[in-house]
Amino acid sequence: MPARVRALGVVAVALCCVLAAIGALALSVPGAPADTRQREAADGGLQRLHDAGVTGENVTVGVVGVTGFDTDHPAIADRIAESRAFGGGATVENGGRNHHGTATAAVVARTAPDADLRLATFDDTTEFRRAVTWLVTADVDVIVAPVSFYGRPGDGTSTVARLGEWARRQGVVFVAPTGNLARGHWTGRYDDPSDGRLRFGDTTRNYLAGRGSETRIWLGWDRSHRNETYVAELYRTDDGERSLVARSASFPGDGVPNARINARLRGGTYYVVVRGPPNATGARLRLSSPTHRFQRTRPEGSVAAPATGRGVIGVGAYDPAAGRVEPFSSRGPTADGRLGVDVVAPARHEIVGYEEPLVGSSAATPYVGGLAALALDADPDRSPREVELRLERTARDVGPNGTDPTAGNGLVVPRRAVDPPANATG
């Protein structure tokens, strides 16, 4: 991840999405059978829609990303109407470290090949607002925001979540990833502390798992307890020796009480301790890490902003090969009781010519954004709410039974979600 992104600490790309570069996207599963009907089943009928002339023509999709874009890349170059960078010293190309943004734009372009693209990159929360405002005033039809902001409340009241809600009220479909926090998330009440330390069940230690050499950990708590202090501490153990690695620093973005840890790891075993008042307060705490897994997890309620916003289409990650929602894909509900996950979509897009695919909820998001563009191509009079309902009501149930906070309304199915024109050929 670029140094500029690490320095922010505010926002992270909704990983697992790391890739070397972008080529022509292959959305079907590698090794898919050659039989036409089997290929159509693999892509949900997407190619048949393209053959029928439903390609996103006369629709504009805005993509807002933190890593920038390669505007000369052949996968997207001929579809870009305009691109802008927001933030001090920011550039659209981001010094060439723009693979994630370019990839997500390429997924949109592959899904809706005739849609126009407006690309915006940003530095922080303020610049994210400016980027989204620019896209809305530029009359885009769909905004794809493949980013997650951590340390925000999960009830849709954060600035970035309300921004998505505002864009929808302006007539723009807003699509965002639910995040990849299911295995790096814990939430609960501070109601049974042990010597001023939060209990994770029967222990005050929450061990980390994962191979990353850098870790980011966020601790947030509800506004009604904003005058109380809670601190996350990262410890390392090695050969029986324990040492404090890092202590969270307050990060008052959005006026929300939270704190974060950015630290480098080197060998040994690591765990987190959360300290607070000596007595129970009942505060709801939320501990999350986009880089590592926790030993003690509570996947429910792990949806990240801006997907927590009302009217935002929150997209989870689905693995068609395994026939399940990805284990890392964030789960609902939101803190105020909404589903949180609206739909899930294929979250692994092979990229011809490069070793690593684009993987994660931020890979699923541009796919759904592209489908929204196709739905508007087929019927330009659809409102954002009608587009959302179309995607949800035509999704295939892949959860236990009906809607659920893991898969939402189900897996998007292109041929169901988009009505080709009556006079279409193919």
C-alpha cells in the first residue's frame, strides 16, 4: 500500500486486494468450461446482456479511490471522460502506485464496457467529500467507492456514510464495499472489566494472527461515552518475555471517539489489551484490524463506512468456486439494526497477464457498480432506489434462508437484474 495511504491511517482500501498491474479482465472462473451455456452460468448471463446491446451506453460511472489510477491503461483509457485528484500534492497517477484504483475501474469497464468513467482520487475525509461532490455535480449516474473507513460508528452517522446517503438523494446510485473485517473484528460492552482491562470472554488478551509485517488496529466507542478514555495496547511476547510495542493514539476524525495503532511487527507473538475506567461503564467498544485476524472475534456488525450509510448499496465478497460468502467478508447488521449487507458479488477477478487477481469486497463492488450501469442502460428512468431493489430482488439466495446479515439479499445475477430492451438482438 502506498506510503501516502499508510500515513493517513483514516482510510484503507478494502483489502484483500493487492495486484501487480492491470490487463484485460477475465471475470469468469479460471478453467471454466467452453460450452456456451456453462460459460453463461459462470458469468450470470453477463455476456448475453452485452451481446443484446446492454453495455452501459449513455451511463457515466464515477470511481473514487485512494490509490489513484493509471489513466493511460488500455483497460480504461478510452472510457475516461475526466479524472481529478483531491488533496495537497495528490496526483491521479499517485506516482505509479495505483494498481488497486486502476483495477477497480477496469472491473467497471469490463462489466459495463460502453459506460463512461469519471475518476477521482483523494487523501482524507475532507477530500473524499470534495471528490464525491465533484462526481455528483458532474452528473454521474453511479458512484463506486471501493474504500473502507475504519474507526467510524457502525450506525451510518459518520460523515463518509452520510455522504453516500446524500449522493443517493441527488439521484446517484452509490455502491461501496462492506469491508473485509469479519475475522478482524470484535464488539461488545465494557461491562465486566478486570483491573481496568476489557474482557474478551474469559481473557483480557486478544491475540493476532496473520503474516503482515505492519498492523493497523482501530478502537472506537459510542458517542454517549465520549468523555471516557479507552486505550488499545499492542504487546509482543518472545521466549517468555513481554514488551509493549505500541499504544493507541486518539484520532478524533468525524468527532467520533476512537483511537488507532500503526505498528511494524517482527517475529514473536502479538496480542491486544484494551484499557479503560476501573469500573463497568456499559460503553459499546469496537475493535477492528484490516490487516490481521483476531483470536477472539465477533464478525457480526463488522460492516465499514461508507457502506453503513442509508441508501448505500453495501456489497459483500462471494466465492463462486466454493459456493460461499468469503470468510473475511464483513457481516451485518449495522449498529442501528439495518441489514448492512445488501448483496454479495464475485470477489475474485482474474487479470490477464498478471500473477495476482483482484480479490476482496472492493473487487465485488465495481462489479455491482457495473451492473447498476447496465440496469440504467436498459431503463434510464430507474431511480437509485429502483436500481437497488432490482439488484436485491433478483439476487440468488446463498444464505441460510432468505435475507441474512452475511449474504444480504443474496448473490447478484446479471441476467435477472437487467432487463434487455424488448427489441434487443442476440
